[in-house]
Amino acid sequence: MAHTVSWFEIIGKDGPKLREFYGHLFDWQFEEAPGMDYGMIHAGSGGIGGGIGSLHGTGESYVTVYVEVPDINASLEQAEKLGGKTIVPRTVIPDQVTFAMFSDPEGHLVGLMEPM
């Protein structure tokens, strides 16, 4: 069975400005993540949820999707065997999400999530 896209993310230099832009453009209402410059949009009918926030450190702005997989470490290992590179190893944010990120052979950033 194919794995599904379960989340999207738009991260840039000015998270509040991006949330204002996309909020007005798509009529999205954000739930602010406590202690983070990150606003979450809940999935609508037939859609997926996502988040918009600010960069941490000196990274590059990005737009990505997260694919739900049963075992992040196994998926990262497979991605590397196929020419990808782990960017963010398996990371747990307690009571919220377990995620990781990798780049594909052309440098596109893709996220992975484990079911809670």
C-alpha cells in the first residue's frame, strides 16, 4: 500500500507575514504552536493539515510535504541507499509529532512522519 502525504509545511524568514499572506489568500485560520513561531492549519474535508513558520538559524526557506511511514529510520536508510541524504534525523516532539527530513538526489526537501 502506498504511503500518504499527511502534512505540508511552508517555512520562511517571516512566519507571521507568511501566515497573514496565506490566511488572507486561502481563508486559513491558524492555531499557534505554544512557544514556537509556527501556525498550524487543520485538515479540511478531503485535505491535509499543515504549518507555516519562521526559519530557525540561518537555513533556507522551503516548502515541503510530509509522508506518513511506519518506521522513519527504515525510510531514511532506504532513502540514503537510493541516493538521498538525511537532513533532520528522527525527532520526537512529545505529545505532538515524530518526524524527520531528507533530501532526494536532486536536493528537494521531503519530510517523514510516524503515526502517533
